[in-house]
Amino acid sequence: MGDHVAVDVGELVASRVGEAAGLVSGAKEETEALIGMVECRICQEEDLRKNLESPCACNGSLKYAHRECVQRWCNEKGDTICEICHELYKPGYTAPTQVHHDETTIEISGGDWTISGNRLDLHDPRILAMAAAQHRLLEDDYDEYTATNNNAAAFCRSIFLILMALLLLRHTLTITNSDDEDDASAIFSVSD
């Protein structure tokens, strides 16, 4: 067996072509920029890897995100826990404290139920608008359901009537023709 030698001439050819055109450094920077491009998992914009960071233990395409994007997401969500890997983000991310003004609690102790919290105003225009919209939505769905249901019921009734007519016709043929040899319904009956 002989020794094998492999020579990479790709850079030599590229350097000669680049020297002639004066573009060697520009080509290397461009390839480095293309290789180092990753996508932010929140805003989905591509950026250099050095401008993004890995805020949690996620891997793959979900690994990198802009620091500003992660902070904005923490502010909207209200906590600093990654919803994918369920780990805390790296230190430096903050989340505002959430104040719940409209909490309602139901206390079930000793058989006496007490409800505490803000009372629900049934004359509030927002609640009335939501109820009216929900009523219209359900009413439209019910109208479509009854329209299709009527067609299906009519189809089933007509099939039932046709089968009953065929059954009645079969029995009338057996009653009128008393000969066992020429019975028209012998095809349908099983003999021992």
C-alpha cells in the first residue's frame, strides 16, 4: 500500500484570484458573517452570533435571542422563567411584580360558602356586549346545525320508506304466489 497525500488548493486558488482583484479580506469577512448569522427566537431577525446571547438552557434554533427581546418578553409575561426549558433566565433579567385587582376567591369551609372580591356589575356595557356577541355566535351556529340536520333527517326518512316499500313488496309476492318452486323470493331465503 502506498501513502496518500491530500493537498487543499482551494485557498491558494482563492488567494491568487483575490490578490488579482484585491478582494481577499472582503471575501473572508463575508463568509465569516454568513457563518456567524443566527436567528433571534423572539423577533426572528437574523443577526451576528456576537450580538445575541443564550439566555437559558435551550439548544438548537431556540438558543439565541437579543437581550432586549428577552427583557421585553419577561416584562409582558411577568416572570423570568423560560416557557420552553422551564429554567430561570440568566441573571440580569427582571420582571415586574403583578398586581391582581380583580381576584375573586371562594372560601369553602364548614359548609358556608363565601365569595370575596369585586362584585360583578351585570349592567356593565362591556359585559353586555360580550354576552350579546356570544348569543349571536351561538345562534348562528345553531341555525346552521338545524339546517343541515333537517336535510339529513329527510334523507334518512326517505331511505327508510324505500326499504319498507321493498320489504312490503317482497311479502306480497310470497303471499300471492303459493308455489314453492317458482317463488320469486327464494333468492333471499335460506333453505335447510
